[in-house]
Amino acid sequence: MLTGDLVRLRAMEPDDAEALWRWNHDPQVMRWLDTSYPQSLAQTRRRVEEREPNSSYERLLLAIETRDEGRLIGVTCLRDFEAENGMAVLDIYLGEKDAWGQGHGTDAVRTLCRYGFDQLRLHSITLWVVADNAAARRAYAKAGFTEDGRQRDGFRRDGRWHDLILMTVLEHELRPPEHAG
């Protein structure tokens, strides 16, 4: 288990399937995410249970829970590892809308990146974010990510094309949490 200031990151459990299913059927939660075809709760349970291995050196998938309550609020992942180049790609989403804007996402990003840099010997972590997702872009910048490029019309939602922003953080750029002093 990885612990940040506000969150803990832990392995996914079969009991997490119901929350994943609920989040994946919430249009607000999935607004800026790539989505697949709708799945039943039984299909989601099977997918979570059969995911072997849940995490590996190629893909580290973790549940995000609140540190104080232990309540599941989202999912994060490091994937597409390139060991020879010290690189990986980060994905994250918070499914519990009452956790939005509270710093949980930024803390989860920092916690996972710190683990990637310290334990997995990564040098850089990248992510893609929809340009119109201003809240996510602010959260990533707060953790130390900077914009590296733009893919024009790389994401389609609601009949419109949106640009995607490539953001990267290098190990020496990860920002610590801002504590009031």
C-alpha cells in the first residue's frame, strides 16, 4: 500500500467491481475518458476477478482510497513501461464526484509518481489529457507536470473533436504537497 497525505493506493480487489461499474456508467465521470462499450455488472466483476496479474512490471493498477476513511474513490495506473528509457504513462480517474476538487487526485498522482521514481527507477512519467479538461490540467500542473505537446483533434466527445495535451514530469520536477505553515 502506498500512502500520500490524503489517499492510499492499494491493489484492486474483486469487491471494487461494483464501484467501477457505477462510475463507468456515469456520464459526468466518463466525460473526458476513453470509454468502451457498456458492460453489465457481471461482466465488470468477471473482468476485475480475471485480471491476471492485477499489477506487474508492465502495468501497475491501483485503487485510490481516502486515507482517513478507507473509502474507494478512484483508480490510477502506470503502464507502458520502457525500462531502458525509464519511462511510463500515467492514467487516473476519480469516480466519486464528492472527492473532486478536494486534492485527492493530485495527491494520488504525486504518490504514484514518487513510487515510480523511487522504486521503479523511472525518469519520466507522461500522460494525455483533453485540452478542455481544465481541472485535470491544473491538478497535473500542481504535481509538477508540464505541457510538452498537443495532438489536434485527438479525442471525440459529444459530436465534437477536442485537442489532447501531452504532459510530462521528470523525477526532479515532482512537486511536494503545499502545506500551510
